[in-house]
Amino acid sequence: MSLTSVATLFAAAGVLLLGTVVNRSVPFLSRYAIPDPITGGLIFALAAWGAQAFAGFELRFDPVVSGPLLLAFFASVGLSADFRDLGRGGLTLIRYLLVLAPFVALQNVIGIFTARAIDLPPTMGLIVGSITLVGGHGTGAAYASLFDTNYNLTTALPIAMAAATFGLILGGVTGGPVGNTIITRFNLSGQKPRGRGREKTEVEIITVTHLISALAAITICMLIGDQLASLMADAVVKLPAFVWALLTGVILRNVFQIAGIWRMSSRPTDLLGGMGLGLFLALAMMQLRLWEFADLVGPLAVILIAQTIACAAYAIFVAFPGMGRDYDAALMAAGVIGFCMGSTATAVAITQALEARHGPSRQARLIVPLTGAFFIDLVNAAILAGFLSMRWFS
């Protein structure tokens, strides 16, 4: 049964609400800040597996809905980015990337040697490494054709899709507990934003006009970002449309601010962007066809468990101290798990869930999506080129 775009959006909203209700009702899920779309989406995916197995019933969703939701979220991130914050956080961004980059290479080492230990080809380990865990489904599909043609690995595509899928799930359910453990272990908490002069305690009221203005700004960034992605499609380094939407938002916000015509706070854009992110992740989880990965569970589980343990350990013992051992560092360490095991969207969802429980972190809110959406893909491409030149793959 195929759903229309409106029905698909309704289903995603329902699954997101389901995850919210379940997370609020189950103390364990609430305590460890499991993102609502991950919880609701996983419940739906398991139910869909049962319906397919016992009744042959299957729902198919309109894929057109996902793209605009992701673009809207990244546009909102860009529109919330103040150059003054970027100036203060520029060194932090470089530091975060330097802390993170070694683990991208380490993922491939873990994947290759774990695969060899269970008598699998090293190509399998590389696929269940940074190709899919950092690169996601798109990068996995691109490299799968390479492995099929050059290394006669005919199962490369389903392996890549399964690895990216279960990596997304593991990242979503691991990042929150790890971040929560660090925060509670070191008694950390978010700080209230500093105001100039007298502190304002009243709550900002968001009106319909505020939301319409924010929606107009987000859609402008989406349109410009989509056009820039098309214009730059033949460039040496290809950037996805959501990165262009983010960069457009950063430029528009700060140009208008310098010109003195930006009067809007970040709360309306954050609200709409958060809604887009939640719906996007819920829909991504709903489209998991778990029954297609049943035959790959055994060998994939061994490698993915090794990757998950290594990623959690790296976040706790390397990323957290490397970023300064404060509250911002705890959220950025949890973000490492999000986009090194799933996606940038997962990383942001994890940090948002932790912020909702422990308090805001403007630095993590800016640094995590910027690093995951742009710089880490360039690092991953360079590292993969190095691994593919090794004797195992030559």
C-alpha cells in the first residue's frame, strides 16, 4: 500500500508523537535522552516487520517528503548562526575536527581487522566502517558499485544499506546514554544565556507573524541552496543541497544583521527546524525494511558491536577530555557517536535531547551540525582514498 505525500507526513507526525509518549512513559528512555523519533520510528519498523511477515502487508511512503524536511532543518541551523558566535567558536570547530578525524580512520581499522578475525574479506570491514557509518546510505550506495565492479563483492549494496541502517539505530540509542553518563558523572549542566544589563526572565511569545517570517526565511534558504547544489553539480567537490541551504542561512542571517534589518530572534526558526528534523528522522526510521537485512544480521552484528563499543569509548575517553571536560564538551562527545554511527541529523537529535534534559549549549548546537554536515565528509573522502590504496584493495 502506497501513501500520498500528505498521508506520509501524517504518519511521520503520528510516529513522532508515539516516540514522545513512550519516552515520557518509560523512565529508562527519558533518563538516557533517547531521541523521540528514534524510539517511535524503531517501534514502527518492528511492527512493519511483523505485518510483512505474518500478513504480507507493507506500507510504502512518498520519498519526496524527506528532502524538504532535511533542507528546512539545516536552513534553520544556518539562520541561527551568528557570526559573533562563529568567531568565538572558530577555534573550537577546528579543535573538534582534529579530535574527531582520527576516529574516522580508526573505524576502518576496526572494521577491517574484525572482518578478518571472523573470516570475512577486508572489503566487508571497510564497508562497515566509515563508508556507511560516517557516510551514510548515499556514500554506501556509491562505494557499493565500486566494490561490486572491482572486487567482485556482489552483496556490497545490501551490506552497505544494512550497515548504514543499523548504524543509524545504534547511534541513536547509544549517544544519549553516553552523553547523560558523562554529564551526571561530572555533575555538569547547561547555563542560562547571558544577557546584557538586567536579566530578562519573561518568556518570549512567538506569534503567527514570527512563524510566518521564519518560514519565509527558511524557504528562501531552501530554494537558494537547491539552486546552488544544481549549479555546482559538476564541481570537483560535490556538496549536497542541505549544506548549501545551511551556508545560505548563515550568510543571509549575518548580512541582514550587519545591515541592521535582521530583527528576528532564533526561537521561531529553531522551532520550525526542530519540527523538520523530528519528522525527517521519524520518516527515515519508518522506511527501514528490517526483513531485507535478516540474512546479514550475524556478521554485521559482530562488526557493528565492535564499532559501537569503540565509538562510545572514544567519545568518553578522547572526545570529552579533548574538548575541555565541560558541559559543551559532553554534548559534543555525544554528537561524535551520532554522526560517526548514524548521521548528522542523529547527532543533532541527540544533542537536542540532552539539552532538553540538562540545559542549553549554544556552542554544541552550532559546532556539531557544522562539523558533521560539511567538514567530516571531506575528511572521510580523503581517509577512504588512503585505505583503498592499501595492498588489500590494490
